[in-house]
Amino acid sequence: MTVDPEPSAPAGRQSTPTGVSVAAGWAVMTAAALLAAAVFPASETPGRMLVMAVAAGVFASMVVDLRAVAAVTALGMATFVGFLANQFGDLTATADAWSYALVIGFAGALGSGYRYMRSISGSAGEVPDREPALRPFPCGPEPVGSPPDMFGDSRGA
């Protein structure tokens, strides 16, 4: 099986297949569920939900593929309801458990939104090229015959 490169991706960079992203996200959500179960007792449902929501949001902010984000967030919600809010994988829970699970879905949506906003403003960590303000009159054109700037050239002459 071959994977066609994404046309908008740079020449040396291929996008990660959806299945690989889902598998990695499932591992992250499983680790978060184990951490939540170890840190918070069974009566602390909000604390367990918080750990799962943070994991879903961080995963969504790092993965480009929205299908993988949706799958991992849904799996995280089901894991929370089945194993953290209830016992023994029972998904037919009370409405209270599913209302907490909606917070996990919201965290996934916020993470995806953060990823989208970061992609609009440019790559993370890059500083856009800006021309330093060296002109004496930044609001309008320089007057003809202005004195040379600090680099020794006169723009108006």
C-alpha cells in the first residue's frame, strides 16, 4: 500500500496516515485514563474528566488530521464513560457521565481550533520578517534631501 503525498506539503515532508495518528492518540488517551484512575479516586469524576480533557486538547492541538482528532476524542469520551465514570466498560451510563464526556469533546474542539489559528498566523516559532522603523517620519513619505540614516544611505536622494 502506498500513500500519496499531500500536494500542499513540502517536498521532504509527508503527512502522517490517519491510522497511525489514531493509534498514537489512542495510546495517549489510554495513558491519560490510567493516570486519571491512579491519581483520582472513583468518587472524583471531575478530576478524572479534567485529565482526559487535557489529553484530548493537547492531542488535537498537535495533529493536523481532523478525522484522527474526532476518532481519538470519541474514543476518549467512551473510555471516560465506560471505565472512569462507571465500572467494567458499561457505556449505558447516567446522563451525568455523558455530560462530563461532552467537556472532553469540547476540549478536542478547542485544541483543533488552536491548531487552526496557529496555522493561519504562520509556523510556530517563526518570526515574520519586518523592516525596522528607521525613518524619522514613519507616518508619511520621507522628505527629499533628508539626512542619511544610520547605515549611511539616503533614501530620498
